[in-house]
Amino acid sequence: MSESKKFRLAVIPGDGIGKEVVREGLRVLDFFEQNSGGKYSFESDFFPWGCEYYLEHGKMMDEDGVDKLRDYDAIYFGAVGFPGVPDHVSLWGLRIAICQGLDQWANIRPVEFLPGVPRRLNHPEADKLNWVLIRENSEGEYSGVGGRNFTGRGPGKEVAVQSSLFTEHGCERIIRYAFDLARTRKRKKVTSVTKSNAQQFGMVLWDEVFEHVSKEYPDVETDQWLVDAMAAQFVLRPEELEVVVASNLFADILSDLGSALSGSLGIAASANLNPERRTPSMFESVHGSAPDIAGKGIANPIGTIGSAALMLDHLGLQEEAEQLNQAIRETTRQGYLTRDLGGTHNTEEITDAIIDNLGKIQ
Ligand code: ATP
Ligand code: MG
């Protein structure tokens, strides 16, 4: 008799709609567990960290929070952000603390064009579009290097410095990751995005590393763009995109653009990976806590459920991941859409439909 595999998950629902959509993702995982024929199970431990925790305890997470997460197989994350808590406090206090603390240096953000979804992008072959953004997740513009009050000459004279940090090691590993991923795709192509005309140190280093690494992958097509031109390219020639690799800030911005083009921020999934698997990776939607729609039961759960598909894949359950992606596509094709996509279905109804479709696929 083969042994049942138990996956230990650290679940951090966080704030706002984060709590609502994580609940839906866990329902989907329950479905898989119940239908696995005893092959595997998920054991979830919940961590109440986030802005409410901050307002009560003065910190976003426990001091040894990162260490508490170390032994899990994966982390499933909602979103953080709350009116009254500055965004830089919530982001640095939890999400970035975990990504950096656990060395999740690769952030994978697929841009998917789901069927049946009204799009902002008028493209003759929109249904065929899909590309993947690889975001450098450990340094760059989000290194926290800098400070305030450099002059100290009183009101109105403050100088703030915000530096970017680029290391050859950091650039090389993320660029190499992009090339390795490109080799697994139908079209083998990597697009690198910088702003090396205006940012003459770190971004030029990135470009040089890109050129150097690309020589080891002669089978992979490459191109290099400035981020402003790339933003236009996302809209004008998206069929040219396959694997796009960019720095922390640029890929962050481009991924919101990509998800908006494909319909809504609510459908974009993401994985923060430690590709060496020394530490657990973290799976979360691209969107934030969306306080404007929190508590109404109308948030689109697809981004977070799609992130569960990335998590299943990472845990070695490739077949389940594929089934889940297929069920999501079937669900939007059938017209199950939340309000952000112009529909009238609520959060739970979307999950119900996804689970229903999974039942038909399995
Ligand atoms: P945060 O400060 O946590 O980033 P935010 O106010 O910037 O929160 P986001 O979650 O980043 O909000 O999203 C911006 C807007 O997009 C929201 O105000 C919301 O209307 C919409 N949105 C985001 N995610 C979803 C979703 N899952 N379903 C429906 N609408 C969404
Ligand atoms: Mg936001």
C-alpha cells in the first residue's frame, strides 16, 4: 500500500478581500483532497497576521514569524492593506519580509486571457494570448536602501534617497530562470526589460548579464526593451510576448497592466518561489486587499484559485494543477463572471462552478 502524502500549508489570509478569496482557494484544495483516493491531504495552519494584527500588536507578524514558516511545504497568502495603516508598513512588515526572509527570489506572474471574459484589449487572436512575467523579487528597486531627512535643515528642506540595488548574482539567477522556463514553452523566447538609457548603473549591469547568459541558450530567441516602450508593446503587439523578465518594480507595474488587459486584476495569479526549494514558496493573487469591495462577497476568487494551481504544480501535483486551470477556463467560458468582469455572480458562485467543472473533468 502506498503511503498518503501530507502537505503542510501555512495559510495567511491577511486583510480585506484576501480573507474572502483564500477561503475559496481552500475549498478547491478540499475538493482535491477528497477526490485523491487517499493519495494526499492538506493540513493548514492559519496565521492571523496582517493589518488588524498590526493595529492590536503594533507589528504585522510575530518577530520570529519568518522562522515559524520555514518548515511548511508552501505558504498560501491572501493580501495585506487596510485604510489607516500606511501601505509601506503593511507591505514591508509582512509580504516583503516573508519574500526576502525566505529568499523567494523569483516571482512568477502568468498573464492569461480566459475565454468568455470581456477584455480591454482589442486583439484579433486574444484567446490565444498568454505570456509569463518573471519578476526579480529580492533586490532592485525594493531593496530598502536609502533614508530620509538627509539635510536636517528643517521643514520644507527634506531630502529623501531611495536607491536600487542590483547584484550580478541576483540578475544572473533570475535571468537564467527566465531562460530555463522559456525552454519549456512552445515558443522559446525571452524578453528583457530595463531602463538602461536613464539608469546607468544597475540596469546596465542587468543588460550585460542578460547578454552574457543568453549566449548559453542559443536555442532561445531574445529581445531587449526599455520599460516605457514595453508598456506600449503590451498593448500594441502582445502576441510577441512569451517570457518577459524584469526588475522588481518594472515587473510589478507591468503585471498590473497585463492583468488589466486580460480583463481584471482579480484573475491574475502569482507564485513567489525559492527555486532551489531550500525554503517554502508563497502563492498569492496579484491584487491587493481592495478595501472598496471587501466584505461584500463579490471579490473575484480566480486570481487566488489560480495561485492554488501554481501551488499544486510546485508541490508535484501537475495533473491536478492542469485540471484546475482547465476548470477555471471552463467556468469563465460558461459565463460565470464576477462584477469586475461585467458579470453578476458572487465569489462563492464562481468557486462552486469551478468545483463543479473539476468534478466533470476528473
Ligand atoms: P492594496 O492597498 O492592498 O494594494 P488596493 O486598494 O490597491 O489595495 P487592489 O486590490 O490592488 O486594491 O486593487 C485595485 C482595485 O481593483 C480594487 O479597488 C478593486 O476594485 C479591484 N480589484 C482588485 N482585486 C479584485 C478582485 N479579486 N475582484 C474584484 N475586483 C478586484
Ligand atoms: Mg494595490
